[in-house]
Amino acid sequence: MTAPRILVWFWTGGGGGSQFAAQLAHRLALRFGADNVALSMREDDPTVATARDFGVRVRTAAITSSRHKPLASAAGLLKASGVLADHARDTDVVIAAMNFAIAAPLAAGLSKPLVYCAHDPVPHPGDYESGMQRLTQGALLHRADAVVGHSTFAVDALRRAGVPEHKLHMAPLASVFPPAQTLEVRVAKPVRLLFLGRMINYKGTDILANALPLVGGRNDWCLTIAGHGPALTPELVSRLSQPQVESIKAGWLSEAEIADLFARHDVLLAPYRSASQSGVIAQAMAAGLPCVVTPVGGLVEQIGAGGGGWISEAATPVAFAAALTDALDDDTNRKTKAEGAIALARAAWDAPHWDWLERDWRRTKFGG
């Protein structure tokens, strides 16, 4: 069967969604051939350069698509619709890599079969504009010919929400992040810890702030905090500023900066209160960093039920501090967990998680 011609589509100004879209396009190009995959991004998205470095064919859109500019985004819908139609003209399937400001109205008018990557079945507590997220995702789920969840937890939740079984597919986030070819595990002290990502309350910033003093009497660890978001308030920064916290970098991070952070650290911290899965965890494990996680959503699944990290007994400061203590106490175990993390990442990368696109794209549910 001839491979499908695929357009990966994501129009925002950067961040985790753009990183996922670029990595997805790269993964599909390796699977189906570079000539069969293109990526549509906003022209001012800094991830465009990264995607081109991957060798992905990028089509750029000079449009406004931002939740911070709803009126300008709505006013430009007609132009945006024309740009999307042009980008999708020679493709068989369009993959919406994530929900974004004008995805739902544009998808409604799209003449091509649509695959929608539903990263979160419902908004997380404290997430932005949760009502609008529910409304637009509902429209995308209804319009999509296929829906991808990125953990069995997410797929089960989508199923319970009424997404028909024939639409559902599972492809873990780890399936699009290429794992490191080699792994060198540093077992020296101090253990270099990393807390990275979009700083919103559900990421457990307060859990971390309350857990750190419980391991504060030790001098065998150091921590870097890096990311951007409303939860990283001056008050929280003050609480996080333990003597062992070497850096708190508040702001948007480039791909190169993220890669450098993974290279310079040993263990990722994920004290989340809520999660379907985590892109940061997927990236960390691909770099060989084991993770300390809370038992919420799909996080336990992501780290192989502990094969690639440590699981706290609850999403509380005391439980998270206990799991972190376990990670600090045993250098041999930390090496085993790092090897487990990279093994899980390689298994996800090698598995045929996206092969169904080739099998299904000609079927009725993909538009006949």
C-alpha cells in the first residue's frame, strides 16, 4: 500500500506543543518517508528552525492564532482557512498535533481526513481557560476521523468520555522523542536534580516547595528549576530558594537549552497533582534521566511502573520527599533506574505505534 501523505498541523508561537509537533513530523518522516510528511507551523514559531534542522519540510503560516488575542484570531479565520487549505492540498491526512486557539473552527471546514492528538481528556485543575478548552476539544473530538491518546490512562478517559472505539489509538509521547544512542550514568555526588516545564499549579510547584525542606539537611543534592508559567510567582520562588537550589530560570527555553539541561542533570522531578502524561518525562527518559513522579494519571505508566524512576506513595510533600530520598540514597539503584529509563524510551521509539496510519487512511472512517 502506498504510504499516506501527511500534514502535521500546529499553529502557536512555540512551547511544548510546537516541540511535540516537530518531533512527530520527524518521526513520521522517518517511518513514511520525508517526501510524504510536511509540517505546518506559524512563521514566528521558534521551533520552525528546529524542525528544519531535522530535515522536515516546513510550511509556514503568517496568521494570528493566540488565546491571548482572541479578537484578532477570530477576525483572521477566513485567511487562516485559506492558508490551511493550501498547506493541506497535496496531502491525504491532516494531524492536529494539539488543541490551539483556532484549531476547532478551522478543522470544521477542513476537507481532508483529520487525526487529533488529544493530550488531555479534560483540562487540569488550575489550567487556563478550562471552559474554552472543553468546548473546543469537544468540537475537535467530534470532527476527528481518528483520535490519539498518549497513554492508556488518557485513552481510557477518552473512551469514558464517549469517543467511539473505532476512532481511538494509543501512541505514547516517548514514541516521538529519539532516545540517546549511548548512555553514561554519573554516580558522583551531589545528585543533580531538575524541575522543568510549564509552571502551572497542577504541576505540583507547591508540593515541591514543601518537600524540599524535608531533604534540606542533606548536602548531597542540587536542583535547577527552569520554565515559565503563572505558578512561578515571587512568593513561590522565595519558598523554593533552598541553599541547594543552584538556579531558578523563569522563562521560555529553546530546544538547545532544554537539551543542555538534560545533559547536565541526573534525575528529573515531577511532583504533579494531575497529569495524563508528561512531555518533559518523555524527553528526560529519552536522554537517560530517571524520574521521581507522583502516582497520578499516566505518570506511573510512563516510567514503567518504577523501572525508569521512583514513585511517591501520594501526591503530597511528605511522600514526594520520601521518594526523593530513595533516589538520593542508592547510587547503584539510580544507575539501574537510568538504564531502565533509556530502555523504556528505546522500546517506545522502536514500537509500531504510528503504523495504523498506513493501514487505516484509505478506510471509510478516513474519508473513503
